Amino acid sequence: MKKIKYLLPLIGIMLFYSCGDETTIEDEFEEVNGEVKEKLIKRIEGLNTYGEKAFVMFNYGGNNQLSSISDGEETYSFNYNSQGELNTIGSYREGMFTISELYNVPYDAFDTGEVLEFDTNGNPSKILTFENGYNSTSIIGEIFYDSKPNFLFYTLKSSMMLDVLDKTQLNFGYQNPKLMKARNLIPNNNIRGMVFKDAQGITVFEIQFDYEYDEDGYPMTADLFIFDHGQTSKIYLDYYY
């Protein structure tokens, strides 16, 4: 069952992993992908080779705004003010986070990692991450993409997070500030693989997606292959909109 629980963190990567200020996130997305039909993901189901099942459910409220994401064990809630702007986000276990706190000063992200390179479509393609915060063991990750649009983009838009990320700066520098707009971390295309290597160049973690897409370029099914510190597993995914 442990392997199938990669499902929710991977969704998180896609949801929350240079351009002029006049350009919006959606402008960049459309420039890369052209005209894309807007679809909201409602459910992702996973089945591993042992027959164990897992799911991630996306719920929507009025005006098709994202209201919660749940895997059956934990639920993340999205709360809005009277103007429809995202106000707080969080869960019972982790507590609620007030979105306005992001706007006050650049948000420190150096203890998590750093984006080292972007590809020609503006997708983060090479990243550095720390296992236990800044100055702990680091690994380098390469991210690969299909030419299809990020299937979670309009779900993210429905939560008003695009507006939030447009206004948020991240600081990737510990001693010398290295600022980057949070919106630059959102992939324009669909992730098909990630490979993480240690300082000796040995692969410690790898995932590969083999998708089947619908006529609009959204994934319907995927075979997910996982390599984690010498162990391999496979998960079959189904996507519902």
C-alpha cells in the first residue's frame, strides 16, 4: 500500500511545481499549448500490482471553484472570501494557512530546494532538493514533459491559485536573496518522468508515466513506473473529468 500513496504527492508536484510582469500565467500557458479545452479533474484512481486501490478526489463548489482535495485519509480545504478570492488553504492535520501572508515578503524556499534550469517551454527541467532542509543531503532531479498541456492547469485556475502565484515571490537564496515569481514553477506541459540522482550520480528515485490521451490532450489512463532506492513498483491510473 505504501507505493500507491505516491499518488497525492505527485499531484502536489504537478499543482505547485522569465517573463515580463505584463504577461499572466494563462498567457504563457496558451502561448505554449495553443487553444486548450478547459477541463476540471474530478477524480484520479490508482491500482497497484497487488490489487490495492487509492484515489484522489477533487470537489467543487459554486462557480466551479475548487473546494477540497481528498485521498480518503486527509482533506485539504480551499476557502474563499465574499469576492471569490482564495482566502485560506489547509487541512485538519496541518492547520490552515492564510494566503495574504504570502504577499508580505518573499517566501523563503531555500530550505526546500531550487530550480536550476527551465526548458524552452518554460517548464522547470532541473531542480535541486534537500532531504531534510537546507544544508542536508541534496539530490538533483531532471523533469521531462510530453507536448500535451498540464492537465491540472484549469483545476488550479478554479482555485484562484493562479492569481495568488502571480503576486507571490519565492526566495531561493540563503545568504544572498535569489527571487523568483512563484508562477514560474507551474509546468505548462504534462510531466512524463522525473529522475533524481545523488552526489555520486546514482539514481535514487525515478518515476515514468506512460499516458493514453483523449482527443483534447488530457490523460485518460496512465501506467506509472516507480523506482525508489532499489525497489520498483507499478501503478495503473485512471483520470475522470
